[in-house]
Amino acid sequence: MAGPQSGPAQALDVITIGRASVDLYGQQIGSRLEDVTSFAKSVGGCPANIAIGTARLGLRSALLTRVGNEQFGRFLREQLGREGVNLDGLKTDPTRLTALAILSVESDTSFPLLFYRENCADMALEEDDVDEGFLATARAVVVTGTHFAKPNTEAAQRKAMRLMRAQGGKVVLDIDYRPNLWGLAGHAEGDNRYIASDAVSARMKTVLPGCDLIVGTEEEVLIASGESELLSALKTIRALSSATLVLKRGPMGCVVYDGDIPDDLEAGIIGKGFPIEVYNVLGAGDAFMSGFLRGWLGGESLQTAATWANACGAFAVSRLLCSSESPTFAELQYFLKNGSPHRALRKDEAISHIHWATTRRREIPSLMALACDHRSQLEDVARKVGADPARIRDFKVLAVKAAARVANDRPGYGMLLDETHGREAMFEFARHSFSWLGRPVELPGSRPFRFETSQDIGSLLPEWPVDHCIKALCFYHPDDEPGLKQAQQEKLRGLFEAARKVGRELLIEIIAGRNGPLADDTIARAMQELYALGIKPDWWKLEPQASPAAWSAIESTIAKHDPWCRGVLLLGLDAPQAELEAGFAATVSAPIVKGFAVGRTIFMSAAEGWLSGKLDDEAAIADMARRFGALTDLWLATRGRKAA
């Protein structure tokens, strides 16, 4: 299968120009916008959505627009960067706010939408923002209808079109017609898709001759042509432009016209639609365009491009948000190969897992974590030395400072911290540049596994920062008696479902050695039982294994059931460093082991000294930093690496 092509001097496949907003989607489905009580946030705006959609499909994309110099503008910049979108064309407007779009899903045909775009940042884009050198790095540019509505944004897009054609690149038009963004409808009519306008049609007809690909719905084709009947509209556009025309028809798929327009509209290249449930149509066209561009710019046939476009649109229609719901290339290929038994694709667990795993917020190829989520152990130390247990929270802040001293803002370092004693430590953690934070939810020592706080864990997780990973320690042995095993499995399955529902990563820690013998296949069997229930954690945390065969069985189990798993972290219990060194060395032949999360070996001596008053703050920090640093050096040495 052909991939994206590029010339020797072209670093980008496509640049999109225009709208970039923060979208706030009502989470109460079937509700009036007046009655919505909570919203999900994502990147929005047709060009921004296409930039992300094409990046997820493997194209090298960039967005040319403006965002505000405030939190929402920074969110757009950061999220686009996380998605792999080139930011060289993203300007920060010093005075204007980032645009907002707020909407609800009232029914499968009604999607009330409010645009907050008065004097917004992206509509201040002007001709001088379009740099000739930047345009020269790409093979294609996507312009959108909305940005022809104002003189300054129109001038910017026309300049980009001229530059792209002059260098032999391709110009793509997404007609993207929003009547109220042309001043033709009131604020409350953001979801109105068509109002005839001679002025809009006259403007758009001057754009058509400079395009190589034109994409629009039936209503958008009508407005671009000024006609009132579809066949006449297509023929009018063809008279003005030799571009490949793509007519989007929603659930009916699309038709592509690469030459003369036939009298029979079905005589074009038919891209059949996919039978899916309509959940939210907003953003479907942007996902469609992303899929088409992946095929068109990748050298595929128009038939293949149309198929990919329809499949991408189906994903978006079946999910709530816009850019967040665009499929990755792995997800798209899985769907095209295997299909789905579900009309509501968001309910397909296999596809949803691929989507989740291939759109994680960051890559973490290795991880060295200081585990300081211990509660009962530190409470025992406080009792032993006669210290007030309330001081444990202050000690955990010192542990964060020790870990930060070792990490020194380098990637690959993290921590485990708890809510019981670690709330202030989490605030301290947020002041540093760590890669990862895990938070326990288990009642310490519970068997069967129980949650420490409310057993309705799903009601608590939405309060967590999005980057915090759920950690669940379960004393699980595959030879446990059936009743105990079932109770633990049900709890872990419920936790997995809650994690996916609220978009938080999950680490499952299995300790089997305390409740039965550890054979070479013990942990692999335990993992297989959980995988059989559909539980696919992002991370596993496992005790050291006695043989390479045990690690081989674990690695094979993960590869079979979840090749998207981030990997395994080694736990330390209270093992001495020499024992940990042996455990580290035993994993060299198991690449699935990505690091460690060790606690008591690092902090226990300092905890006893500090809580008893024998160590001051700096001495405790220095002791933990020395031990954590030695352990990280040891881990890196087993991998043939040195600390940066």
C-alpha cells in the first residue's frame, strides 16, 4: 500500500488554513443545550480537525491560523503538537481570544450549536501571516469556505492558493458552508447548514477555478455554484474548474467526479457508505476529508480514497467529539479488514481499544518511578517512632522533591502518590516536569480487591487530572478459589470500564507470590484470565520473576492479547538493592519490561529518620535522591544507557 509521497525539499504533505476553536460538547445526550450541565473539551474548527485527522492517518500536516494568547490558545497549541501537527504556521494573536463552539446532541437530527467568534483570533488571519517559504514546504494546501467570508482571511487564503499553484502543488477546497458565519443567520442557528445567498455564491465561484480538489455536501455544492438543482450545480462547477469533485452524501457515502459530469449522478466513482448509527454529525465532514486526503495524497486510487473517507466519516458520526474521534491509520485499517458487529462503532471494544491506545497523550518508552503511594506502611512507621501521622503528608512532599532532583526535567521519570496522604505531594509534583503519575485506588491489603473510598469508583475519576494514571494493586493468583477469583475479576472489570469511560490510563499491579507458588507460567496465567474478560490495562506492574521462561511467557501473553500495551513495570516491595539488581538483569531479554516503580527500598530509611526527628528536610531529600538516583543508574546500565 502506497504511503504519502514528497519531493526532496518538502517536509509537509498538507497545510490547512482557517478556523481553530475550542469545542465544548454537552455530555448529556438527548438534552437541550439549555439543560446541559457538563461539557467535554476538544480541538475544533474544520481546518484544525483536518490537520489532526490527516496527522493521525500518517500525513505530515500543519495548521496555518491564529490562536489567542490565553489558556485555550495554549490548549490548542499543545494538543495539536501532541497529535503530531506541525506548528510553524500557528500564530499567537496578542489581543484576541481563541474562538469557542458550544453544542449539544438533542437528537439524531438536531445539534444546537453556538459559535463564539466575535473578533476571534483565527478570523484575524491576514495576508502577511502566509509565508512563502512555509508554503513551499508542503505539497498541498486546504482552504475552507468560512475564511472567504471576511476580506482579510480571504486575502490570506488566496495568497496561499497562488503560492501553492505557482510551486506546482495542489489546492484543496472544503466548501465548509456555515450560513451564520457569513452573517446570514442568527446566533442560535449555528446548526443551520443552508441558506441560499447570491453574494456567497458569487464569492465562491471565483475560488473554484484555482482548485485541484473540491469537496462538499449537496447543500455546499449548491451554494458554491449558485444553482438550485444538484446536477446543474455540479455542471456549473465543472465549467469553472477541472478539479476532482467529491460529493458527500452522508450515510449514502460519496460520489467522485474526475471528468465531465454525467447526466446520471450515479455514474461517477461511487464510494459506498457504512451502515452506522448517527450519534453526532458534527465533524464527520472533517474526518471524511482527512480520509480522502490520506488516499489522494498517498497515491491511492480515487475509489480507495473514497472508501477511506467514508470509513473515517463513519467513525466521527458514531462518536461525540470532532478531532478527538478521528481514527488513526491502524484503527482505520482494522475496521476495513474486520468490520464491526456494532452499528454504534463507539460500542465496539476492539476498535475502541485501538483508538484509545493509538491516541494516548504522550509516548512513554521507558519509565523509572519512585513509588510513594504507601499508606499503611508509613502509618506503621509513624506509630513506631511516636510521630503524628499527619506529618506523613509533609514527608511525601519531600519525596517528590527528591524524585524531581534526580529527574532534573528529563523524560522517563515518574511517581506513585496517593490521595490519603499525598494530596499536597501531588501539588508539588505538578510543579515539575515528570512524565507520569500513578494514583492507587485499592484499599491497602484488601483481598478480595476493594476500592479505598467509594465503591462507585466511576463517580470519583472525573475529578482526576487527565494525565493521572489509575493504579490498582490486586493480590491475585490463578489458583485462587473460584468465589474469590470472581469477586476480584468483577471489581477489576468495573474499574477498567470506568477508566475507559472517563479517559484515564490504568495500571494493574498483580502480586501472586504471597498467596501461592510462583511457577514460570503463574503470572502469565493470571494475565490471560484478565485479558479473557476484556481487561486491557495500559500498564502492568509485576513482581520480579525467577526465570527467563517466566518473562517469556508474560511477554507472549501481552503480545497475543494486547500489542498496544505500554509495557510492564517491576515492583520492588522492600527488596534490598542487590536483589533489585538481579531482578533488573533478569528482564534484559524481555523488552516488554519498560522500567520500575520502587518505593520502600528508596524512602523507608529516610521516612523513619525524618519522622523520628533524626533527619531534617534536606537530609531526607538527599538520602532519597541518592537511593533513587542509584537505582535509576542501575536500571539504565542494564539497558546499556547512561543518564542524560
